[in-house]
Amino acid sequence: MLGWAIFRKSVLHVVSNFREAIKIGGGIMLLAHILSVGVIYLATSHFVPQGAYGKNWISFLGSPVAIFLAIIQGLSTFWIAISWHRFLLLNETNPGLLPKWNNSLMFAYFRKSILIAVLLIILAVAIMIPVYILSIMGVLTGYAVGILSGGIIAILVSYVLIRISAVLPAVAIGKPISISAAMDATRPYRSTIVLLAVLSLTVSGIPSYLLDKSSFGTMPQAILTFVVSWAQLMLSISILTTLYGYIFEGRELS
């Protein structure tokens, strides 16, 4: 199956280029993590927000510190994504400890990401309204039905996300395309992208669920969360890059 071939190639991109993946993803994530820990310590006198890796961290959200941390996370993610796209598609490497920062590409990537986020929010609201109405009417009731409907919604949103996010690798290499062009180009591969959405959600959901249910202590939990987050991020970017390379550049998957 084409979807499995793209997923497998995406995994191989990370494994076969492990040193560069560590340098790009691990280096930037570590820098962002150090900055985050520093900001949290200055604001709270703790190295992590109380309960951040436990069950009560939700109270930390919405604070000015959390907003600043979200900005750090966002910028680091864009930096990693652009660098990894360019490495895989242009074979661009940098001799320094960290990849090159490009203001124009970062701004263009940010704009496209915001547009994608807005479209996904609109889609999610459009889906949730009828689901909410059906639940009030008693059509959608029960735990199993809730899990099933939630899973279908997650797959649908992920499916649309992958299709429209084909614009992101294009932006990263300086060959921007419109979202409508991305939708048109990916239309013949709809079943492939459905499978990619399911695989992506599985790889993202299972490790995160297991981490949430585990209790290794604050520091081991933080390290495990860092490693899993790095692997999930690099694989997600690789999937988008591999899909773009196959559809728009005719690259082989072997």
C-alpha cells in the first residue's frame, strides 16, 4: 500500500539520518527546553510547573508564563520543521551546532501554519456542532459511541491536516503553493492519506497515553517526554516531506 510505503520511508528518513535528526530536532528542542525551564524557574522558583508532568498541570495553562512557553515551543517547532524539510528535500546541512535561522522562511511558515490552524478550527467546529446536537437528541450516547465518534473526528481532522499541510514543505524550500493547489494535488491520494492519518494518530496517541499513565518521577518523566516528543515531531515532519516529495517532485519511495 502506498500509505504504508510513505510511512515506512518517513521512518527510514529519521533512522538513516539519525545524527542529523538529533542535531536538528534534538538540538533545537533542547535549547527550547532549557529556555523554558529557565523561564519557569524565574517565574515560580521551581524547575518545572508544579504538577506539569502529573495530573494537575491544567491550572498552569493560561498564565503569562505558559503563553511565553507556547511562543518558545512554536518558534522551535517551526525552526525544526523548516530545517528538516530542507535537509530531506535539498540535502541542506549546516556545520554549526544548530541549523541556520532564516527570518523570511520562518515568517512565511508561520503565516501558513496560522492559516492551517484557522481552517482546522473552523472544520472542528463544523463537525462538533452536529455531533453535539445528536448527543442532545440521544442519538449519540454511551462511552463506546463517544470513543468511536471521537476517533472518526480525529481521523477526519488529521486527514484534512495532512492534505493542506503539503504547503509547508513547499514554503520551507522557497517554492510556495496555495492550499487549493495542495488539495487538488493530493485529491488522487485520498485513501493513502486516510491511512497516513490513522498511522500518525496511532504513533502519536499510544506513546503519549502510556506516558500519561506512567509514574517514573518528575525527572525521568521529563526525559521520556522529551525523547518521545522529539521522535513524534521528526516523524510527523518526515511524513509531510515524504508525501510532498512523492506527489510534487516524483521522488521514489524505495
